[in-house]
Amino acid sequence: MAEPDPTVASHTLVLLRSMDRKLDHVIETLGRHDVRLGRLERDIGEVKSDLVLLENRMLTQTNEILRIVHRLNEQDALASQN
């Protein structure tokens, strides 16, 4: 059996180290994106919560306006009867 060529082993190790550095860089980049995505998800949740609160305020104010209009119509009807 032939002896392994040391230059092939050396080139293989260089290639593996290069791939390891690239993999470390990819993992680091993905970690940063994960943090950013987490922040984005939190911000979207806050916006949704704010929209629900605004919707509730709008509904409350709309109902109040409708009550006032209804009361004014009743008063107008009573005034026109007298």
C-alpha cells in the first residue's frame, strides 16, 4: 500500500480550516439576524397591541356619538310634539 502524500493532507487541513472559519462567520451572522428578528417580532407585537387599543377607543367614541345623536333625536321628537 502506498504512503499518503503529506502535501495532500496539508492542503486538506487548509481547506477544512477555511471552511471552519466560513462556517463560524455564517453562524455569527445568523445569530445577529436572530436577534434582529426577535426585536422585529416584539415591535410588531407592540404595534398590534396599539392598534387594538386604538380600535377600542374608536368604538367607544363612536358609540358615545351615536348615543348623543339618539338622545338629540328623541329631544327633537319631543319638542316637535309640543
